[in-house]
Amino acid sequence: MKTILNVIWLVLSGFWLFLGYLLAGVLLCVTVIGIPFGLASFRIGRYALWPFGYTAVERRDAGSPSCVGNVLWLVLAGWWLALSHVVTGIALCVTVIGIPFGIANFKLIPLSLLPLGREIVPTDQPFASR
């Protein structure tokens, strides 16, 4: 079932969201200071491409640098990536078939706003990395 949901997601919105995260990652990797943010963008982009079967969990070892990084992320890329999730989610919720995918888009908004200090793990192993 996860595979079917992921394929439908890929066709409806996943590919375009992935391209947005890819563009943000490339732009952020232009400078040495932006490389950690670019890598975070690539990580979330992969999750936005194939989200069903995975979840984002907080990392216990993330400290104050990730908090400061999240503030910078919010200013540099987070707000417009979250906006893309809002627009795509609303567009998907227009149809009955798209409602679950619109809700999935809305669930990606917190991760797109504050990605540092979180990691993406399979849903059947949400505590595997700890």
C-alpha cells in the first residue's frame, strides 16, 4: 500500500516538491557556510519525493547549534518551501482523491520550516537511531 501511495504522491506533487528542495539545496551549497543547509534540503527533498513509510523524529543529541541553524534556515529557505507545501496541499484538497495527499503535504510543513535537529527514519523503526 505504501508503494501505491508513494507512486500517486510522486505523480501529483512529489516530483515538483523534490525539484523545489533540489533547487534550494543547490543555491544553498554555493557558499561554504550554506552547505549544511543545502544538505538538509537534499535530505528533506528525498523525503518529499517518497514520504509514505517514513517519518521525521527529533534527534536527542541536537543542541543549540541546530536551533540557531533553524532560524537561519527559516529566513533563507524555509518560509518559501513551507509556502509551496501550503499551496500544493490546498490544490490537492480540492478533489476527494487528493485529500489524503493534501493532508500529507500539510504534515511536511513543520519539517520544511525547522528541519535541523530532526532525522527521517522508516515508520516501522522510529527509534532505530537512538
